Amino acid sequence: MQRAVGRLVTWLLVVAIAFCGILATVRWYQGHGLLDALISAVTLAVAALPEEFPVVLTFFLGVGVYRLAKRRALVRRGVVVENIGRITTICSDKTGTLTEGRLCLAHQYPSEDLSIDQLLTIAADASLSEEGDPLDRAILEAAPTNRTPDVIARFPFTEDRKREVTIVRDGRIAHVAMKGAPETVLSMCFLDGTQKKAWLRQVQDLAENGHKVIACAYKPWTLVEDSANEPDRDFEFAGLLAFEDPAREGVRHALQQCRQARIKVIMVTGDHPATAGALAAEVGLGETPPRVVTGEEMEARLSEEGSKYLDQVDVVARAVPVHKHTLVRCLQSRGEIVAVTGDGVNDVPALKVADVGIAMGERGTRSAREVASIILMDDNFRTIVGAIAEGRQLFANLQMSFQYLLMVHIPLVLTAALIPLMGYPILYLPIHVVWLELIIHPTALLVFQYHPGTDELRYRPRQEKLSFFTPIQTLGIAFTGLLVTSLIYWSYVRSLGIGRDVDHARAMAMVVLIVASGVVTSLLSRLRGKAAISVTVFSLISAAVLIQIPGLSSLLNLKPLHYDDWLVAAGSGALVCLPILGFRFLEVAWAKSAGR
């Protein structure tokens, strides 16, 4: 967006400087003197130089940060306010984002020689109370005793190991406790093939019902053994624990909105494929049934088929950080604008390369929050969808403000330059330019940024190259600007008359331009908001007061207008309505046809 503004301002600057040079040269050759030529050029420069555009952009980005904060999305870098409205793909976590992140222990399946309390004790020994992990918290709350064993060594859970191992001592007796992914834990236990298949079948059944399943195991430990090396074999299988994490309220509707807006959502999780698939089906993510792959399978297929394969993916399960990073890079390589949610240190690589990195504010680590562009204060997927809608509304508001500036500046600059070039007296004196800028600047800054947002996402055709205006909007701006230019020129020449009444002609031209400005403001903003009504009414009242009161009008080198002059100004305003409404109808029709 900054580059687009830079191009627009550069183009306008070149045109403005060219007009100023031509005007000064022509006025001097016409015999008006060097001072008149310089004043004419400087007056035109003040009117023509496009200083409003970068100011409006900066102001609107600041407003966007504020409006997103009201939606509980804190923006750490202003540039993301643009990108969030252009998101085409969201790579979302499961736990805490699509679900409530409130794990509760639902089922316990101990092995034959253990009780439920013994299974929970082993799981609690392998858990950390100080980390605040939802799974560890649920285990410790369900454990039969609140004991704190003496920890000899701890080997924490990592995405590649998929297990957590702790060596604990209780008096003179020591043992090893392990919990983790069922496939990993079962592979390290004394079980024959039949027993492993039975337990894996149990895992599959639980996962298909949406449960998060972990396995637990243990083994004796002698204090003479080296605790620096992690025990990784000869465990006794202790059993399974199944947890429930309900889907967040409103997530299903948010995902439906994404589907309608053609924003693809991919769930990326370390959970069992069946668990992830069950939740995806419950919330309506992707196809029916959702297309689930593991991280390893995704990498293999990407190397064979390329990034087009991702069209067939709704859920990536058993994913590790490198899988998430690869997924984001592949999506970006095909032109997607990618948002990534994450809460842990392992999510940092993906958050860093994403177009919009979104960290969880409630449960996110400091590392994740520091590299993310946005921090969600409620960790809710609905907030992401609302932020996208707000980002799109911000761009639409900025677009309307720039349309207004161009529709008013084109006739202002053209009439300021062309009327003197055609041999008529200079149209705008410096005081007139100041007056017009006092109308134009508040309108551009205040009216359109208050345009209210919506939580509804609509389909917006994808742009290969970001530009402010569609071809239809560009035609509408040019046609409206030229029409207003013609009306100002005609009204000026008409009022100038045979007697060359310059003050009367200037007053007429000013009224036509101010009325046209009010009409453009009203139609673009639809007078939604107090600012739109106030600024429009103020501009029209200022014209009536400063022109019709003789003492004030004489100070401004103007003359009060007649009744028929005001009718001409009103008719000019009515004519300005036609192209704006006509091109808006064409734009809506084009958007609908593109949406189909």
C-alpha cells in the first residue's frame, strides 16, 4: 500500500509541477507581470500538491490499529493493518483457537495390572505444574494426591520426540514416568503385536470421537544409573488417558464466513489425525468429510506434486514446526496471503515468515508474542475473522477517501490552471485555496474513517497486484472529475458575463465546487456517521455565509450570488450524482459476477 501511495503521489506531483510551470510561463507571456505569474504558480502548487494522500494513509493506519484493538486484536506493526484485509489462507492451531483450550479428563483406561489412581499418579509424575499447560493441568487436577515427588531428571516434550519423560524418587524408591503420543509410547513398551493392535484400536476409536489421547508408561529406576541419558526402552505400559476440549462457541459460523469469502482455513495440530478430523467435521472445516493428512505425508506429497497438492488439504495432523513452516512457504509461493496462529516457541518460525503472524495473548509464550504482528487477547478464532473484516473495511474507507480527494482535486487543479491559461482572470486566490483546503482535509480525514465496519466477510476478487481502484472506479473518478471541471468552467464564464464581473464569477465557481464536494462526500459516505453529516453541512453553510454576507464576501474578493445562481449550483450538484451512482451500480454488478 505504501508503494501504491508512493506511485500515486509521484504521478500527481509531476502533473502538479508541470501545470505550475506552464501556468507561470503563460501568465508572464500574457503580460501579467512576473509577480502575478509567481503568485499564480504558487497558488496552484498549494492546491495541486498531493500532501493529503500520505497524511490520510498514516492517519487511517493509526485508526485501523485502534479499531482492531477494540476487537481484542492488538497490532504490533502498523503494516499488518493492510495485510490482514487481504488474507486468503489461515493456518490455525486447534487447541485454544478453534477449541476452548479447556482440556478435561474424560476417560481413563489403565492396563490390567494397574488401577486408575496408579495410572493418574504415573501421568502426574510426568507432568509439570509450573508451565500452565492445559493437558498437565487437567492431569494434576485429576491425580489422587497432590504430592510433589523429588525429580532427579526431566526430559521435556518436544515435537520430534512426542513424549515427556521424568525420573522421580519417592524415598528410597525411584522410577521413570512417561507420557506422550500413543504410537511413540507403545513402541517403547513390552507388548506383543496383538496387545499393541488392541490399544491402537482403542486410541483410534477415542480419537474419532474427538478425544485427545495420550499414553502413559513406567519402569523401575536404580539410583546408580546415569540420569543424564534419557530412558527410551523396556517400559511397562500403564494405560491411556482421553481428554475432551469442546469447540469454541461461534467457530462454526466464523468458518462458514471464511468459506463464503473464499478464505481457505487449514488446521495445523500435533494431535492424532482422527482427533483433528473429528473436530474439523464438528465445526464444519473444509470438505465433508475433512481431508486430513499427517505432516510427514504432506511433505512427501509436496515434493512429488508441488504446492497444488495443498488444495486437497484441510487438516495437517501430527505436525511439527518444520511442517508448519513448509506449509506457509508453499502457500506463499503460489501467491497466497497467509495468516498463522501460534502460541509456543515451536510456532516462532512459522509466525515469523507469515504475512500476518497471530500470537495468543492468554496462553502464548513471550517468544511467540514478540515475533507476531498481532496478539489476540481472547485467543478466539472469531476474533481473527472479525479482524479480517475490519481490515477490509479499513481499505474500503481509505479507498473512499482517496476517491473523494481525486474527484475534488481534479477539477480544483484543472480549473485553477486552465482558466488563466485561456486568458481569463485567475480563478482562485490564496485565501480561496485555504478555504477549500479547510473543507477538503477534514472531509478526507474524518468522514470516511468513521465508516462503520461489519463482522460479515464477503468475497472480494483477488488482486495479483495491489491497487487502490478497480478499472470501473478509475473511470468513475476521471468522469466525475472532468464533469465537475466542466461545470465550474461553464458557471465561471456564465457569471463573468460581458462586464467581466470577476468577483461574481469566482463566487459562482467556488459554490459549484463546494456543492460538488458535498455531493461526492454524501454519496461516497452515504452520510453514515456524525462526522459525514457535520462536515457536509459545515461546508455548505460556510459557502452561504461567506458569500452571501456582503462584508465577508468583499474580504474574500467575492460577491453575493443571485437566486438563479444558487439554482444553477444545485443543478450542478444533481448532475454530479449521475456518474457516481452509475459507476457504483456497475461496480456492484461486476463484484456480484466475480463472486459467482
